[in-house]
Amino acid sequence: MRIAVGGISQETCSFSQLRSDLDFFRRTGSIYFAEREDLIPLLSGTSTQVGGTLAAAAEQDVEVVPTFAAAALSGGPMTEEALEWMVERILRGIEEAPTLDGVILAMHGATMSEGRDDVTGYLLERVRCAVGPGAKIGVSLDLHANPYPRWTELAEVIVSFHTYPHEEQDLYRTGYEAARLLIRGIRGDVSPVVSLSKAPLLLAPERQPTGGDGPFADMQRRARRAAEGDPRILGISLLPVQPQIDAPGTGFSALVVTDGAPELGRETAERFADEAWRRRHEFEVRFYAPADAVQEALRIDGRPVILADGADGVGGGAPGDGTHVLRALLESGCRERSMLTCIDPEAVRQAVAAGFGSTVTLRVGGKRDSVFNTPVEVTGRVRTITEASYRAYGMRSDMGPCVVLEIGSIELLLITNTVHVINPGVYRAAGLEPTEAKIVLVKSPAQFREHFEPIAADILFVDAPGVCSSNFGRMPYRRITRPMYPWDDEWVREAKSPGPGR
């Protein structure tokens, strides 16, 4: 048996000014960028979707044909040049291979380009044309994917992550499961078929964690029991969607893979999508304005108090240079030790030029997001200059040159490269220990929880302007299909599913 492996994984934020071109995928936002000959040595043994797929293939003694695989941090829509360059490399690897029994694609599933709402569907169509009807196609997805109905006609297997915050082993398990199911389908052990149902919901990521007693955690447990209770159900994926996708067809999705039982799959998918709609008000979040968050943090006993600014979360496509919490701290006169991050290569260069121990005045932040943020002028002492990195998802994340700027009681970590601030390792890599601070800023709506929650005295969610704000009413949506919650609070399911993207 021979299967091809590849994929394009990036989450799009329609409002982000970060340009997702080839350079972004190769360098600035790169998680991995694997040409054909590099794919297996680079990604084998990693906690990635591709790593899981390669492990399943090896266990089943299946020959792998590597094509091309890339994953990047979130950003604005992909450029058409970047999309076509990657798609052509995947297709070239497929077309130059001997006869294939199947193809596995590691995708995010909420990816747009400058000309296409549905990058995943576009790639699936191109791959289906290349392999013909005889080969089977499997797809692994992020939990925040935005599936379209045409996917179910193009792929036999579609499975997603089940945890949020995304656990490293969940990425691996999802890639592994996609390959395992596809291999079983190729061998004739099962006849996998995918069913999809959607509900018009935008839900705040802050209320989507799958641990604890929240609404989405409960739904995931119910989905797991449903799959375990019926041997015809091969997998259930609940997808609350990347909410900053401004496109027709955006919404909550339920994907069900069955063993030749499409009617059961449709009924099960509709049941979970309808449950999400019924429970929509359970996903509401208590937010604090930045100034109020600072004052509330100072009233809480213990340390550190985590201020979560999801609107500037790099994991959702923001630039990570938001300034609203920094400004609130400066204006509050807070004397408690506080730690913040800001991705600002220009400020890093200026601080490095001033030199270690020097006092410098800088305009920091608000440079890559000119819509929601503006720079803040600060004067501080350059306390640390270092080259830093930390590990996330089993891979090294290069922060580049970094500076700790001491502004009274504030320790501002200025970072050169775009990195996802979800791990205390970001601070520790620059010599800062978050447990010693009263206030610690994380720029993430939920992904930070796995690593920061165990050390936190409390967590406060900040309602700061930014491209990934969960205050959806302030965002410039133009193209989403109505009705859509939270704008509309009434919806009746139509007989047919929403139409595909273009």
C-alpha cells in the first residue's frame, strides 16, 4: 500500500494585517516548512499531525510518498502566489509517484487566501483530480476548522483535534487517527463516509476549553460517548470555528465519520450542531476593560494574576504588538511587579543599539496593527539583551533577539520574531520568572491555560481592541451569512446544509 502525505496548515484571521506570503511561511511565522525530501526526516517523531500520520503508516507497513507540508502561525489570508506554489508542490509529489492508494493531508481547515474563502476545499479538489476516484483521501484538521459541504464529497475521512487548549499529543493523535482510518478504508475493513452539519454561531474561544465543566467540555464528552456507544460511528469532530473568518458559510460544525452509514452520520451531526445552538448563551464570557482588569488583579490575593488578552493573540492571527494593557498599567501607577510581552523588532533593535544597562525612550507596539492599536512611548532601563527560544508542540520556537525593558515595576519583554505566547517558557527564556510577578500578561484567549493555569492565582479576560477580539460586535464583519449569533438570536434549521465556499 502506498499513500502520499502533505498539507497546508494555517489559521486565517480576516482582519489581520499580517501578510501570509511565502516568506511568512518560510521564516516569520514558520512552524515547519518541509519540501519533499525533508518531510520525513524533519517531521518523524514530532508531536504534529504529520508526525502522527507517519507513525501510523510505519506501524501498518505502508509506504509513504512525501510531497510538501507547511504549517505557520496564524495571519491574514494567504497570498495567491503562496497558495499556488504550495499546491503545485503537493500535486507534483502526487503526480510523480507510482500508483497511489490514498492521500493524507494535514490541514488547519480555517484557511483563506486573497481570492478563495476555502483553501482546504480547493486543495481537495485539485488532489481528487490528480488521484482520480480510485484512491481515498483523508484529512486531519484543527478544532477551529470551518468545513464546507463539498469536503464530504471529496474525502473519505475527516477528523479533527479534540482538545482546546490543543494538547501536543492531540495533534499527533489526530494525524495518527486520520491515517489509521484511511488505511482501514483502503484495506476494506471499513467503508468510511463523512457527514457534516452546521449552526450559525460565533462562540468566544475563551469559553471553548475542553477540560473542566464548561459547555464545550460537556459536549465533547457526550460526543465521545456517542462514538463509543455505536460501532458504526468511526469518529465525531466538534468544531466551534475560528470566529474571525469573515466569509459565507462560517459557523459551528459537527463532522461525523461512519462505517457506511451516512444517514446516521447526518442525524448525529445535526444533533450536536443543534445542541450547540441551544446552549449558545452558556458560551458568554466575563470580560474586563484593560484598566478595570489591572485594578481587579491588584485586589486579588496571591500571584500571579493572569491577564488574558485574546484580541492580540498570535495564535489567532494578531501581530502580538497590542498596547492596551501596557497603557492601562502605566496609567494606573501600579507598583506591583508586572510582566508583559510585545513583538516589536524595531524597538528591540533600538534597545540593543542603546546597550545593556542604558536608559532609553522607545515607541513600542502598535506598529503592525494600525487599526486597533497605537504605539506607546516608554522610558526604561535595558536590563537584558539575549537571543531566546522556547519549545511549543514539541518543536523549537525561535524568538530571535529579545530585550527586557524595565519601566518602574513593569518588565516588558520585547521580542523580534512572531511567536505564540502560550507558555511560561517565553518569559523564562529571557530570564523572567512569571510566578514572581503580581500581574502577567498572556496574549491568548485559551491556549495559554495548559501551562499558565497551574501557576495562576486567578485569570481575568481582557476586552481590549484587536484583530482577534471576541467582542464580535466591534469587528468589521461584512460577508458572514445571516442569521448569525450573537447578532441574531433566532434560527430555524433548513432542510439543506449551507452552500460551499467559492
